[in-house]
Amino acid sequence: MKKFIVPSLVSIFFITLLACTNLSSAEPASVNTANQSIGNKDTIITKVIKAYGGEKLSSLRSFRIEDKNMETYPGQGFTPDYTDFWDTRSIIQLDLIDKRGDFETWGDQYGRILHFRGITTQDSAISIDYWNQTFENVSEFTFYQRHGGNIRFSDTLLAYELAKATNKSEYLGTVNYRGMPHHHIQLEMPESPPLSLYVGMQDFMIKRMHRILPTLEVFYLFDNHAQKNGISFAKDFRFFYDSDFILSTVKREIFVNKLTNDAFTAENAVKVAPEAFDNSEAIVNKLSDNAYHLGTENFSAFVDAGDHIIGIGGYGGLKDRFEAYQKEVSNNKPLRYQVVTHHHTDHMEGLSEAYALGATLVMSENIVDNVKDVVDGLSDERIITYENQDTFGPIELHEVSTSHSEFNTVTYIPEAKALFQADHYGGFLANGPSPATRSSYSLKQELDKLNLDIEKILSVHSGKVETWSDYASSMSQYDPNPCRLNRPICAN
Ligand SMILES: [Zn+2]
């Protein structure tokens, strides 16, 4: 099964917003193609358009969708036992005449607030990060690159696209779906592979959309259709990557030709985002005589323990980082141990690489089953577990429970006075510390209890070695307010 891995817990909406959809076309799954006459195609598409509102649909000027959702990512839950859901909300506003878009999402992920907004007008595009009250200009964009993902989340907007692109659409006959024949229509949409629609034969409502991307298949399910102001829409929407359930609406409302007063405008309080720390090139941080932190985009630490090396952090690409380390220090000592930070699947992708290099995996006793699930053929002799805390050669292992994950191993390297952690905190700004989040603040509370002499904070997702004083000063300014600028999406 193809696996979709979310590098850190970022809202699916924001990924949709950032994703460039300029992808190669792909054929839809094979179906009964018995009936392909043009007349039939036009008749069926006309019935779909009529079912969604007819003239009211094709003359839509604007459309607003307000959703409350449950969202999840496989392998990214708080506890190692199961993957749970978190609440997200979104407001999509599209000006269909002037091709402007405004797309806001708010999510509460185990206390960490993800609140973003993308505004696209004919000559500019910005992305707003409300938690930090900053914005960035997006240099390359089209309406469909930025908002195609929003359109695909709505059966009404798919029907609207169908009304506009009837001549480019194809009728592929009938297809059996949930024990019933459905009309099968292929819809051409800009900046996307063709979309495959299953349409009810009685009500002409879109029940399913299927999109084949180069590395995965995406399924959109629509159900429980209703009407408002003469426009039809599915009240229930569900979204899958391959076989993985990602999102379900809890409540969907639509607004026909009715945008909010502040659509397409950002508050003056939102300032230009400060310069980001550049992680795109290889970075090597020598922390002390025997300890290094290095990588490109994602980072590991390596500690020389005399006749062998201990690696810390199991993110994918570990072999490359270990080889870069060997080259840097000009030795061939074996990677004998590899410390696992936590059970999130992206942080276990490199463990098979470490195992193949001969390493024994060192982890909290609470995540052994998760590690066994991802490392093929892992033998019990090559697992070392610890409880609460342990000194392991030149390093100390501490298990902390935070808002990010129930069991995290943070590794203290006394020689370097450095602490390695995975997802709580990254030095993402070129100058000064990153603003506090629920996760970084939660880590700080746990570290304070450990009373370690920490001078440097190391991260998996940034090559910037942050000083303890910068980190601590940022955490002292933690503001838990989950609704910045009192935005309507989260105010109530
Ligand atoms: Zn994580």
C-alpha cells in the first residue's frame, strides 16, 4: 500500500493550499464504457447541472462553504495505541466571476493551533499564519493552483466546473458503486489530472470523485444531499488518501452569492513574516569534540562513544546523514545504536536504514510495537528499551509526556550541553527564536522538571542550534489564546 506521510502535523488544508497541482494526467480506473454517444453525454451532464440548480448553478457569482470537520493522519496520533481525530474548521470563499479566492482553516491539534488563510486576487496571492500574525507573498500562482483543492472539496463546485467544461467532459458509461449503477463522468479541470465522478442515476447527485496523482489516489465521497437557495450540496463529505481516512465534515453550510465583508482582505495587524532559517543546503553543527548535529531539511545527531557511534533521531534519509557524518569526522566507526524519538511514522522511516547499517534500536518501552510495525524483520536482540530515564554511554535518555506525543525520548548530550528533541521546537527563524506553540511550551515545562544543564536545543526539522536562553525567553512569552485577532472562524 502506498503511504502518505505528513512530515509534521500540518493541516491537510494547508497542504492543499500550498500544493502545486500541475501534475501529469492519468487515466481513470477502467469501467463499463458501453455508452459514449455525445447526445447521451450532454443529456446526462444537463441533468446533473439541473439537479444542482440549473441556471442558478451556472450563473453563480460567488460561493462560500463553512465546514466543521474531524481530521486525522495515520501514524500521527498522540498516543502510540491509536490515531485519533482533531477538530478543524474551514471557510472557503470563491469569487467565481473575478477569480478571487479566500480560504481560511483553523485546527486544534492536541492543543496546538494551526490557523492559516490564503487569499488570491487577480494580481497577488498571500498566505497568512494567524498564530504568528504574519503573512508571506506567494510568487507563482493561478486561481486553480491555489483553490482547485477547495473546488474539489465541494460537489456543488464540481457540478459548476462540469457546467463550464461540458464540451471537454466525457461520459464513460455506467459503473457499479455500492451495489447500484451510477453514471461515470470524466471532468477536465485546470491544473489537475482528469477527475472521475460517480453520479446517482435517480437524483443525479455526485456521490464520489476519484483523482489519480502520480504517487497516490485521492477519494472524495459526498452524501446526504440537501438544497439551499435552489443550489444542491452534500452535507456529508469524506476524504481519503489511498485507503487512509483523512477528513470528514461534521457540519457543512453553504452560502450562495454571499461573501463575508472581509473576504480577500487581510487585517493591518498581520505583518510580513520574518526571514526564515535556510535548511535547504547541508548543515553540519559540531556541538563538542564528540557530538554532531547535521543534515539537509531534516537532521540527526551523532555521538562518538569510543569504538562506535550512537545516532539520535529516526527520520527518513538517515543513511545519507550518517555517511555525511562519517565523511565530516573522517572515520568508519560503526553505527551501533540508534535512538528513536517517538512513535510518529515519519520519525521511524529512517529506522530500517539504521537497522540495515547494523544498529541496535534504543527506545522507550512504550513504543516497541510501533517500531516493530515499521522495521521489517526486527529481532528482539536488537531492541533496547528503557523506562523513564537512563544513562546510555555518553548520552542520557529522558522520557517526557507532552501535548505532542504521550511518550517522547529527549536525548541529553552532557559533553555538548545539548538536548535533542523531535517535533516540539524548531529554530525556524533566521534571527531570534521561534514563537512559542502549545508543543514547544509543553516541552519546556517537562524539561524544567528534569533540571538538566542545557545550553543548546537541537531539532529534527531545523539545522539551527537554538540557545537555551533564546528558547526559554520565547517560551516565557507563550500566549495560549487559540483565536488570534478574534477571527470569526474560531471566535465562537
Ligand atoms: Zn511527531
